[in-house]
Amino acid sequence: MTDSRLPHVLTLAIIALAAFWLWQVGRVPICACGYVKLWHGETVSSENSQHLTDWYTPSHLIHGLLFYGLLHLTARRLSFAWRLTLATLIEAAWEIVENSETVIERYRSVTIALDYYGDSVLNSVADILAMIAGFFLARILPVWASAALVIFFEAVTTWLIRDGLALNILMLLWPLDAVKAWQAG
């Protein structure tokens, strides 16, 4: 195998290993409802984070945009393929941590996600692929367009579902009763 293929093979292996790990620790492969939907738009639902895409998919696209920028600044000597491998490793690690019982319980106790029991394996893989899509977008978009996309996704999800990447991080790390009350509507 040539060195130029190695990062691509590793990226695919990281995705496969993350999916295998999640399945091994008890995440359901697909929604317990028994079917797969391209889009599930109801956030207060046991099917949230169980299908291919949902209102949290934009936050994973944002991850890709941000990881590209961060790795462009800090790891410029690495090829695009190796930076993508690193970003995929970070995203896969997040999916594993996010779907641990500790973090799931944290979401349920400090946010309005009372029906959240973790992502399906399919949704986690789709989230990783959304990050990869964001990473590729950041490669071709000018910086201002990437920044505008982050602001757009955050504004739309905050307006429509009262959540988004920034609110998700805030509530996970430093939950505020006022934000929780606002999110509950």
C-alpha cells in the first residue's frame, strides 16, 4: 500500500471501528422503530438521533468546518488527507464519548433531552460523515463563507429547535436553568 492511500484507509478504518465499538457497547444499529429515515425532524422524540439526519446534523457539519480551520492553522505541514484522518479520529472519539452512559445521563439530567438514550450506530456514522462533508466544504469555500455557514446553521437551529452546537456545549459543560427553561419553551 502506498503512503498516499494510508490516510484514506485509516479514515475508513476509524469510522468502521467507531461503529463496531458503539454496537459492542449496546447502541442499537438502527432505530428501534425498525426502519431508517433520511430525515427525522422531531427533536422531542425517542427517534431523535436514530435516523440518518436530524436537526443535529448541522452541528456535525460545523465540526468539519472548525476542524479544517484548526488543523489548517496547527498542522499545515500535514497533507489534506492526513488532516482529514485526524479530524475523523476526533469526531469518532466524540461519538464514542457522547454515547457513553455517563454523557447520555448528563444530557438527560441537565438539558431538555429527557427521551435521549444515545444515538443509533447508523446516526453516529452519519454524523461522522457529516463532519467529513463539512471538512471538504471548508477546503473549497473561502473563510468568510465557512464562517457564514457556521453562523447560519447556529442561527437556524437556535431559532427552529432552540438548540445548536454552542447551546449544546454550554448545557453539557455549564448548564443554566434559564437556558433550560427557554429551551423547554
